Amino acid sequence: MMNLNPTNEQLTFDDAKQSALTLRDDIEKTLPSEYVAGSSDADNLIPCDGAGDTGQYDGTRTIQVAEGFDRSVWIDSVAATFSAEGGWTVSKQVAADGSSDATSGLSLRSEAGYYVRIDEVADAGQGVPAIILSASSPCATL
């Protein structure tokens, strides 16, 4: 993947946001393009302190995918990539009701403080299956 903070210096918000966006984009690029029907983004700034000096970027991309796309297999492949990479804590989720042991979600946390969450949902509000891909940065100087 990428070395998100090679110098361990205090990040600026813009640098941290850009790293989170690049991480999210790199993960999305592993989706076979023939299965992607569209996407939409929502971006947020989360204050990290009361003084307003630091903030965390949090961005969500909803990706509509074709009916035949096996989202669980793709999520497992992302988990395997990050597990092999090192420097990431990888946590897979399955159906909460025990109805399936297929991977339905994935959390990735880097040693540098980046957090990625991938969830599959049956319907993105538009009648098609979707993947919700979220990326957050560590707190950084605004």
C-alpha cells in the first residue's frame, strides 16, 4: 500500500486528508470496473480538540455494484492484502444474526492512525447492492 507518515512529523489536515483519500482510492481501484455501476461521496471534518486547532478527515464513498459481484470475496481479498502488508490491524465481520459466515465488513487500522471500514449493503437506496468504503485520517493540525 503506502507509507502514510514516513517521518512521524505532525501532519497538516490537508496532508492527512490527501493520504486518506489516496488510500480509499487505491482500495476502490481493486474493484473490477465492469461491476461498478456508480458512486457518491460524503466528506466530514471532525474536530479533535475544543480549541479547533486539530481535525480528523472522515470520508465515505458509496459504490453501487452489479448484482453478480461477490462482495464478500472482494472484501476477503482486501483483508488478505492488508494482512500481508504489515503495519495494519485487520478485523473482519460476518452477519450479526449468524445467518452467514461470509465476510460482510472489514476494519483496517494503521499504526499511523488511519482507519478504513468496508461494508457491504443489500441496497444503497437505489435498489442495487453497494459497498460502503470509509477512510479516516488521524487528528492533524488545521
